[in-house]
Amino acid sequence: MHRSAPRLSRILLCAAVPVMLVAAGCSSDSDDAKEKSAGSTAASGSSSATASASPTVEPAKFAGLPDPCKAISAKTIKKLVPSAKKAAGTAGKSNDDDARGSCSWNGLDDKGVKGSVYHWLDVGLVRYESDAALGSGADRASTDYTKAVTKAQGAEGAKNLKTTPVSGIGDQASAITYTLNKTSEDFTYAAVVVRTGNVVVSVNYNGTGYAGAKAPSAADILAGAQTAAKEAVAAVGGTGGGTASGSASPSATTSASPKTSSSKSTGASDSPKTSSSKSTGSADSGSDADSGATAKSTPKATPKATKKS
């Protein structure tokens, strides 16, 4: 009777072993399943995070540019540059008319024995596309706008320099006025720089009197520059608000990103596509383009016809 108790204990112990093994096996399988599920969830979350982190920028407002020589009306050209050598203007060179362009007019208005009055006018247009790596077209244009204003303020030898904000033209606008003595005459200058959407518009207007002719007033020069700028901005708006680029994904960087300019343009360091243009549309490509400070804005000599009798 006493021997049966230990024997029964051994039998029960042996019977319990398979149950423990089965339970352990089930527990192991359950743990493996949980780990796989957790791994799958983590992978899914990582994938979602990657997708949501894909860079996107605001599409550019304008997909093209107007002809710069037609951006200012013939009526305004006739008023601002009487006796212009080329009423249709002289276009600057550009290898991408949708990215940048420029046009200029100059003329000597002969008033006979009263002398003659010289005027110079130019307009420059620079458009920026949106790019995931460089930013939205509007932001890039805003950067170039600031550089263009700074450049206009840096005319060598300028006197009476003033910079004022201009309302009612584009998204950002500034007017820079000053005087400069060249060819023994005092020239009056006005530069109006405007950003509209992803486009920078720069207008330069100056003039002087020769052989006793009264020089254009600073007020008239500024008013003329502002009139030309308003028309140029309206012409940009007339190109339509179609987007120049969509989400501007990284793969679009090459096509959307401006190329380096080899031109005399005053474009920014990330300026639009390669151009050999003489555009004055932006600020920092080391341009000679006339902002009112170059010799080509003055006539070589006073015509004989302007001498007093």
C-alpha cells in the first residue's frame, strides 16, 4: 500500500510531460506569429512614412513669358522714347524664350536749336520653375527680386539714391531712383523691379538733355518706368496661369532647374535655363546690361543738328 503512492506520482509526472511540451510548442508558435506581425506592421509604417515624406513644392504660376519687345505697348514706347532708333525694340539674345528675355529702346529726340533729349528704356523678364531641390518658382523669384533690387542700388557713381516700395504692381515691387554724370551730362535714372508669381520683371529708364535742352525730370522718369513696369507685368499675366511644373518631384530636377547662364543677363545664381541673353531681369550674374549705368545708354555724340544757330 505504501509503495503504490510513489508509483502513482511517477505515472502522473510522466503523463504531464507531453502536455507541457505541447503547451510550450503552442506558446512558441504564438510568439513567432506575434513577432512576424509586429515586423510587418513596422515595415508598413516605415513605407508609409517614406511615401509621405516625398518632397513636393507649390506649382509655378506662369509657364511661359511674353515677347519682351511686345510687353510694352507701342503707344508707351513712343511716349517714353521719342524718335526711338527702332520702334520695335532690340531684343536681347536668349536660348530659352520661356525662361528669360529682354528688349531695349533708345533714341535722341532732336529739338533743333533747342537741343536734343536722349532716352533709354529696357525691360527684362526672368521666369523660375518650381523644383523639389531648389524650392517653388515663387520663392526662387523672390530671392532673385531681392538681388535685383540690391544690384540696382549699387550703380557706381550714383547720387541722390532713393529706394521706395511700389504698391499696385505684382506681388513685390520697388523703385530705385538716382542721378549719374556721364558724357559731361547729368542723367536721371529710375529702375523698377517687380516680382509677379514666379517671374521677375525689371525696367530701367533714363534720360538727359543735350545742347541746352531741358533734361527729363526725376518725377517723369520714375512715372515712365512705373508705367512700363505695369504693362510688362500685365503682359506676363496674359501668358496665362498654367502651371510650369506640378509637384516638382526630384526626378524633375534637371528639366525644371534653371541652367547656368553664360549671358550678360543679371540673373540669379540659380537663374533660369542657359541664356546668352542681355536681359536685365535679375540681379547676380555679373551683368553689364544697362540698368542706367552703362555707356551704351548714352549717344556717342551730340548731333550737329542740335547745335544752336
